[in-house]
Amino acid sequence: MTGVTDVRGRVLRNLRVSVTDRCNLRCGYCMPEEEYVWLPREDILHFGEIASLTDVFLDLGVDKVRLTGGEPLLRRDLPRLIRMLAAKPRIRDLAMTTNGVLLAEHAPALKAAGLHRITVSLDTLDPARFARLTNRTTHERVLEGIASVPRAGFTGTKLDTVVIRGVNDDELGALIEFARSVPAEVRFIEYMDVGGATRWSMDQVVSRAEMLERLGRRYGRIEPIVETSTAPADRFRLPDGTTFGIISSTTAPFCADCDRSRLTADGLWYLCLYATRGVDLRGPFRGGAGPEELKALITGVWRARTDRGAEDRLALGNRQPLVQIGGLRRDPHLEMHTRGG
């Protein structure tokens, strides 16, 4: 089928599946606290449940699936789930986002299981800065993980960098050069006021325009890459042909083209990264709802979708963090590490 559209004509096509809410880093822009309210273990979807729910989404036109967390490699026996998903020919793009800490030991198994692509989060090349950002000293393991990706046979690799003024915004050029050596394409992400970003402020945001201006001073003329895509990143080309992307959700939202939705590890379905409520799919599924009932539920919700969270946030005058720490403790589903990025 051609896909289900919402009230703004956006097609349901891209599903992000969180396999765990746990993470082994404590990044200040996502998980600044040491302890969290974790999802009850009995609520976490089994691999067979994830595969069955994915089939429902595939029937509705989804053809891109990305595994996220938390940190997905903390989920035991993850390659088994990847094999189950890779066997579905309707998934045109099966990817995973990881922080890279455990990647070196798992990359060959992920490739053998049928994973198509990997994105690794890398916010700095400086080990001391990494320790301040993440409250962990595993920077070398992240670099080892990135190095393992091409050795395992992966291509199309991306590196994601959250750019924060006064923290790592002096590394834009260095990260492009590092990505060139991997090889990978770096994507700079504007600092967003979502989930656990309780310390967010607008003056810490480095906009797409400012990033391009800085990189232009170093590299010369930067050309936009014109392509038909609903991917979140605008892509650019340096004079020597090197490409990179910028995800400008904060200052130049792409809500009008957003085809993404998110399934949490315990089966809540979120239609927008800024949404404060999700739709329970685990309850009906475990209660005996069949594929047709689930398709009707998902279709009805998506067709009524009006979400444009990033645009709504941009329209605010005095913009503050989306959720304060008290709210996060009351409802862990508001956390970025619970619903996936």
C-alpha cells in the first residue's frame, strides 16, 4: 500500500524502535542524573512482540526501521532481534543508533545478523571533554567502536554530534576531518529542548546558519545538496566533495516533512519527539488484539495527527526546557532515553 497520511499529508514511513531505556553514559543534554525511574522489566516488549508490531507498521507502509535506546547494545542478544527484522524484505533500511561504547565487540555480529547501517553518537574528540560531557571515561572505547564499523563491512555510516555553545562548538572542522577518515558522514545536531535536557537554554544553541558560517570560513564555499528526502538532516558539500549534515530542529524545524514515529521499549507509540503522551500498543497486543485491530488503531491515530512540536516550540517567546526534573521523575516516558532520539 502507499502509506497512511496525517492531516498535513505526512506519510507514516519511518519507525524508531527503542529496545531499552537503559544507558551506560550520563550525557548532560540527555541523562544528567545518575539514577532514574526505569521501566518495569515485565513491561518491556519481547523480541517476538517487537517483530509482530513491526509487521503491523510494515502493512501500513513503513519501510525504514531504526533501533535505538537508551543504548541498544545493552539489550541482551540484540543480534537475534536484528535477524528477525532483517528477514522482512519490506524493510528497505534497517539501521541502529549507538553511543559506541560496546560497539567494537558487537559490530561483526550486528553485520552478520543483517543490520544495514550504524550511526554512532560522537560529541567530542577530546577524552577529557568527553568525561565532562558523559560523566564516564570510555572515550577510547567509543573510538574503537567507530573504527570497528568499516572493518565489519558496514558502509553509509553516520556520526551524530550535538553541538553546544561553549562545550564542543570549537570542534566542527575537526569532527568533519575525523569523519572523513572513518569514513563516515558527520551530522551536527542543534541542541534541543527535549526530554532530559533540563539544563537547556537558547543561548547554548549553535544554529545551522552559524555552523555554516564558521565552516565556510575554514573550507570556503559550501554548497547545499538538493535531494528529495524526508531525512532530518540538511546535507552540504565542501569544495573537495566531502559531505556533512545539519539537523536544525531547534531553529529551522522540519515538521512539515516529518514521517517518523517512535515505539518505546514498553510499547508506547509516540508521534512526535516533543509529544507528552503516547499511544499504548502493548496493552491491546498482549490483550489479544489481532493485526487488523492494531492497524485500525494506528491508522486512526496517525490520520488525526497534527503534531508539529518543534515548530510550536520555536514560536514560543521565552523558551525554557520542555520538562523539568520533577516531571521526568513522575513520568519516565518523557525522557529522551526512553522514547529514542
